[in-house]
Amino acid sequence: MKIGLYFGSFNPVHVAHLIIANHILNETDIEKVWFVVSPQNPFKTENSLLNEYHRLHLVKLATENDNRIKASDIEFTLPKPSYTVNTLAYLAEKHPEHEFCIIMGSDSFQNLPKWKNYGVIVKNYPIYVYLRPGYDIEDKLNADVHFVDAPLLQLSATQIRKYAKEGKSLRYLVPDKVLEEIERGGYYRK
């Protein structure tokens, strides 16, 4: 099975993540998308993140009614910070029956040379890239890149956290069950 790995902090997961996953599933040969929740992205400070188990729970709530999409905690068992190259090696060893590829925005694709052992990733894994506003897509890495014309949404987890902190409505920005959990847990209010 061809599985698209959508890595991220998902702090929190929001509708743009889900729209992109759905678009990838509808418009490419990827059969399933795994949202790989990263407990500690090496480019982000840990204190800016909601607890990884809360973030994973939010992703599970957001995707529970879609059997094409799975919330993955695979990086929870790997050393921190989470390096994509290590996760890919682990998954390839544990699941040789699957073909893994990576889903990322053009902003992440531009930063790929900063990733640990990015050459191994580029050489061994197809990368599905969707455009993010302000980040043009250029493949200077000679990667196996598939450009995906996904819907453009000016929506970010940073903006959602800001709204939550200010007590503004998150309705329509996150799935209803995610909104209920954020409100119940008081997430992002501090």
C-alpha cells in the first residue's frame, strides 16, 4: 500500500491539514495518509508545544471518521527530537509491505537542505509538495517530487493558537470535536 506520511507538530490540527490530506487522497496515487505527530520538532522549542498526547488526541478526533487517514504516534517511541530520516528508516524496517512517501508544503520543501541527512530522504522517498503562499516550489535537490495543486488556505496553527489565547472563536478553523476538546481542556489559553 502506498502511504503518504504527513509529518507535523499539529499544534493544533486544523481544517487546512484535513483538506490537504483529502486532496492528496483524491488526486494522487496515495492510498492512505498517516498524520505523524512529532513530539519534538528539532526546529521548534518544546515549551511552545501543547503536550504531544493532547496533540495526538486532537488528530485522532479530527480523523476518527475517515478510514483513509490515521493518526500516528510512531515518533513517540523514537529518540527526541524527531528526525524524519530516522522515522522513515524505522517505518521501512517495521512495514516493508508498504511504500512510504512524504507530504509537505513548499515552505518545508525549501527548508529540506536543513534537515538531518536530507540526501537520504531525497534519494529514497517520493515527496508530494503542495504550495504554501509565499513559498514558490523549485526542485534544486533533484528529488522525486510530485507537485500537488491543493487548495490554498491562509490558515496556520500559529493563528489558531493566537485566537484561542485571545478567547476568539475557532469555529470553522478546526473540526467541531477538536474545538470542543480545546475548549474543554483550556488549551492555548495561557
